Amino acid sequence: MLSFRPVVLVTGVLVCALGVMMLIPMCVDLLSTDEVHRADWAAFAIGAIICVFAGGGGAAASWGPINQISRREGFLLTAASWLLLVVFAAIPLSLGGLELSYLDAFFEAMSGLTTTGSTVVTGLDDAPPGALLWRSMLQWFGGVGIVIMAFAVLPALKVGGMQIFKSEAWDTSEKFIANAAQYSIALSMIYVFFTVLCFLSLWAFGMPAWDALNHSMTTVATGGFSTRDASLSAFLTVGRAPLDLIVTFFMIIGSLPFGIFLAALLRGAWRRLFSDSQIQFFLSVVAILTILMMFRVLTLFEDMDVFSAFRLAIFNVVSIITGTGYATTDYNAWGPFAVGFFFCIMFIGGCAGSTSCGMKVFRFQVALAALNVYARRLAHPNGVFVARYNGRPLTDDVFVSVLSFFFVYFATFATMAVLLSGLGLDTLTALSAAGSAIANVGPGLGDIVGPAGNFSSLPDLAKLILAAGMLLGRLELFTILVILSPAFWRG
């Protein structure tokens, strides 16, 4: 029987913790030298009080030992915790100096926590520092949250083929991690290490410390929120070090499986960083796409040297494919090929167990393995062929899960695009906005939601649809859709 007590308890604790975290941007506003910005501290104080009382009250009312959480409770807990965290995280954004309606604040918080990067905020250059930091913190929390979820929750729930990582996450034969709590803490420490390293690198190469702090959090989280309206291009002035290459490197780091980093540290399995088929496939895709776009850039800008074209190509390819969404240029001006190119690659994503978004490259590997086996069976009907992933045989339930995920993914994308078109959005805006939401990329295509625009002008209902798409995409679709089924609530 479905028990709500563990769901309420864990969600309450998380909301309460979120309230405590609001004290950090509150202090940043209090320390601001701008009197207008300093007054913004009250928004975070009110938000913190509401979170602590609401979350603490729910946790206190359901307090008690949790022996185990069933699969149904796991689905409900995952969906409820992410949604309620967004609901409460939006409070200070709606009350503060950004002057957002609660709906816009909800959209911004959803974009932050799901590491999407779409924004409705204008005037970031003059925004209160606490609000800027809160946006970055939300993406940073969302990034580490999805890493832990990808190893501790989704494999157990068998969502979208993630069950093939269950033995990797819980290798009881070697017992290099004692339990889920220690495993999560270890992953978080690696996440913190890369964030600090990214901050130090950006700061050392000329980015102001405040901007480096915010961009380090949103880069490793592959989120893409910036402190400037011009995004990262605001820092790429003449004479500066190639900050775009530093950001590109850490976007790639954020898109690799954090579990492999952990295995390398604790078991000395450094070779897996180079031998893992998922990492090899991802890096190969990035390399091929970068070369294609580099040649396109060279044909567009005949006076550009090869290295500059490479920098421009790899940054934008990695930014889109990983779902980060930073911008150094308006690639809409690169012609129809670039528009179609970036629209297609936004769905790919990075590796499973990373902070990146999209469909994840392992699903393409599984689909290609299934296609290969099917073709070989057609050619040799009496032959016995076994599809493998990283040397391990793939079972039929993995194939079914992955192929079902593809179908539901694109069906959801198409439904969202149709709904957005029905609200009056042009075809390019509707398609790219729906794609960027479900793939958690951030900027779309076109003049309205492209890298040179934002989502503030969209109708309120469109923002709600896109916010729902962000949550569906971030939680791998089935985590949300399964609880909408009447069968989920029976028995």
C-alpha cells in the first residue's frame, strides 16, 4: 500500500533545507553597497521563513524511522520533491527586485532547478546580487541532484533504460561505498571539487571573482544562467584569455558520468575514463559535430583563422549538446544550416549520470545496438546475436525501456509544439521552445527565444507548458507520467 509519510518527511526536510540556503543570498544583499539592492534581503528572509515553517512542519508531522521506500513511493517522492522545491524557490524571486510575477518566478525557478537555462529576466547587468546568486545556486543544486538521482534513484525505478547502470552504481561485490548516503556524499564532493576548480580557472584568467563564482556553478551544472544579458560573450573582450575554452572544458566535464570519476578515485580505475563506451561515443560525437560546424563557420567568415573558427564551433556545439545554453554569438545569423543543425543536436545530451540534459548518448548506443542485431538477424535468421553495452549483454527490458522512452519523448515534444503553436507562436519559436524545454537546453531559435532573446514575451500559458516540459525532461518523463496513471494509485 502506498505510504505518504516518507514522501512528506523527505520532501519537508528538503524544503526546509532550501529555506536555510536562502540565507546565503540574503546575506549577499545585506552586504551590497547599493541601497536599492540591499533592500532585496527581505525577499529571501520571507522566503526562508515560509520554507522553514512549511517544510519543517511537514517533516515534524510525519517524523519517524523509514525502513524502506517502495518503487511507487520512489516515483511519488521524486516528482513531489522537485515540484515543491520549485514552488518554494520561486518565492524570493517574485518578492525581490527582479519584479517578476509569481508565474514568471516559477518559470525562472523551474528553469534553474532543472538546469535548463531559459530565462524571463532582463537587465541582468543591474540585477540584485542576491537574485543572481540564487539563480546560480538553483542550477548548482539541480545539477548535483540529478547526478545523485541518476545513480541512486532512476536505476532502481528502471526509468528509460537506466537499469543498465544499477550494477555499476551498486557494486556490492567490491563494496567500495557502504550505502546510498555515503555514495551521494562522495559524488557531491567530486561535484564541489570541479566547481571550485572551474571558479579558480575562470578567476585566474581574468573573469571577476563574483562572475567567476556564478559561472562556475552554472557551468559544471551545465545550466547556463549568466550574470550578464550578453551571457559569456560579455567577458570575451579583446586581450582576454580564452575563457570560452575553459568553460567548454568544464561543460564537457559536467557531461561525463560522475560515477566513473568516483570509481577512478576510490578504486584507481582511471582507464575507465578512456575505455568507457559511453564516454568514447559522447566525445566522438562532439568531435564530429565540431568539425562540421567549424567548416561551416570558415565558409561564412572567409577572413577568420582556423583556430578562431574552432573556438567558435566547439563552444557552441558543446553548449547546445550538453544543454548548457551559454551564448557567445547569435548563431541564428549563420544561416538555415546552422539553425537546423543546432535544433537537431539539442536533443542528444551528454552521458547518463552527468549533469547534462537531453536524451543521453547511452540511449542512442542502445538503439544502434538493437538496430544492428535486428539487421544481422534478418541477414542470418538462424544466427544467435547478442547486443552488448560496455561488454555486458543487453536484456529485452532495456530495449523496451529505451525505445519506449524515445517514443514518449518525441510524442511529448510534438504535443508541446502543437500547444505552443495554438497559442499564436510562430513555427520556429514553437518548435525550438518545446525542444529546448524538454531537452533542458535553455535558448531556442529565432528572434524571440533565440540566444539574443528570452522567454519573457511569451504568453503565461506558454510558460506553464514549457515549465512542465522542463520538469518532464529533467526527470526522464516516466518519473512524472507514471504517477498520472490511475493504476499507480490502485492497491
